[in-house]
Amino acid sequence: MKRLILSIAAALVFCALGPVQSARAGEEPNILVMGDDWNPASVPRSTRVFKQVLDALSEELNREGFAVYDEIAVSLDDFRQNRVRRTDAELIDIARSVKRPPIDVAVIFSIFASTSKTNYTTKIRTRVTGRLLNVRSGKRLGNFEVDLPRSDNVSPNCNRECILETVGSNAKSLALDLGVVLAQKLAWLIPAKEREAEEKTEIQAGLSTAFSLTFKGFTADDISRIEEYMVAFKGYRHHRPVKSSLRTNEYWYETDSDTARLNRNLRRMIDHMGLTGRVTFSGSTFVVENISPNKQR
């Protein structure tokens, strides 16, 4: 009965924290636009065509109100620059490793151009493909592809520079269109404003964030209470045990809440349990340690 009362109290306390920030239930996602040129048939990162697409795509997303960061600027100190033909693993590792600011969504694109020559013309076809990736959880948020309805015709004597000029012009136009498509796909990730005042409806961000929560030094009874608190936290989606031992328990935890709120809720949870604890955080990993004094026998 005592535990039931504590659980109800916990739910009331943590749910009560929500309305204070109802207009912003989650952080606006930080977006990193990255080019995937691993496929030998794709346009390499070192070309001006690639830069045109990168700039146009970033500009359009910025215009739509998204927080878009430059890859070189945020990775300058820790990664070798100007590498080409990078693998997916390298791109994802860079996105996850950037801490200032932490990246939430990676927009990973590739540019493809093909030519078909005849004795009277050269046909050039350009398309841009890619995907949206939740950097923390690895979940795909959508795929995209844009191309022109018809090939471009250029002179049969069109050389490499001529072809690159045509591809660049097409690719930039496609990137602007792609930016509009992505803005629609990403719109649900931005925390919505409150609806009309009379509705008084709380709106949460659509981007569910995954965290690793590890609890060290807690008893089995403590862990049972902690699980009740985790479910009561505002923005809770679901959780799954990953590892469990007598004094260490790890969970995969998905929530609509932002990092700051989850950090605050974990600290308050320890206080409500009457324990002394230490909460540390890095990337998408929280570690909560019980440092309460030993019991006297």
C-alpha cells in the first residue's frame, strides 16, 4: 500500500512538471547535412557540384527555420577534413561524435549523374537521393529522391567541364526542391506551438529520442521504484531492460522529452526516493550512481 501511494505521488509530481513548459516539450533538432559519396557512381565530395548541392540544401532548410550546422565547422578540431569516398560508418560516427552542438538528425545525400551520347547529342540525367537518420537511436526517419522529369540535351562535343556545368545547374535546382521536401518530412520534429488558447492542449515534439540509462549501486527494491518513476516521467514512450545484475541495471529508454528535462527528472527522482545519488551524462548515455551512506547494522 505504501509503495502504491509513492507511485501515485511520483506520477503526480512528474506529470505536474509538464505544463510549465508545454509550449516546448522537446528541443528543436540540430541538423547536420552530410554527403555520401562512397558509391563510385556518385559525384565525389571534392567537386564544386557537390558543394553547390550542399550549400543549396542547407540554405533551403535554414530558410524553413531549421537549425542546420556546417559539418566542417563542427568537426574541424577532431576529424581529418576533405576526405572523399567516405563510408556510412564514418559519416554516422562523425555525427554521433559531435558534442557542441549535439546532432539529432543527419541528412545524408548522394548525387548521381549519368550521360548517354549519340552522334547528334549528349543526354545528361541528374538525381539526388538520400535519407534522414535519427543520430542517437539509429532509426531511419525517411528516404528521399528527386530528379528531373527529362534528361538535358547538350552538344555531342560537350567535354567534362561542360558536363559538370550542366550537372551543377541541375543539381542545385534539385537541391532546392529537395529542401522543400525535407522541410515537410522534418516539420513534425520541431516542437509545435500551443494551439488556440481555449484548447489548452499540450503539444509534444515528434522526435522520440533514445537514451541509455544505467543505474549502479541500487537494490532490487530501489530498481522497482525507479522503473515506476521512469514510466511516470513526462514524454515517456517506452523502455526495455538491456543488462541486469545485482547492483547494475541498464535500460534503453525512449522519450519525447529533451535532455535537460530528463536530467532534471532523474535528479529529482533520487531526491524523492530519499537517496543520495550522482547523475552523469554524455552523448545519449546517463549513469545514475547511488552514493548513499552504508546502512548501519
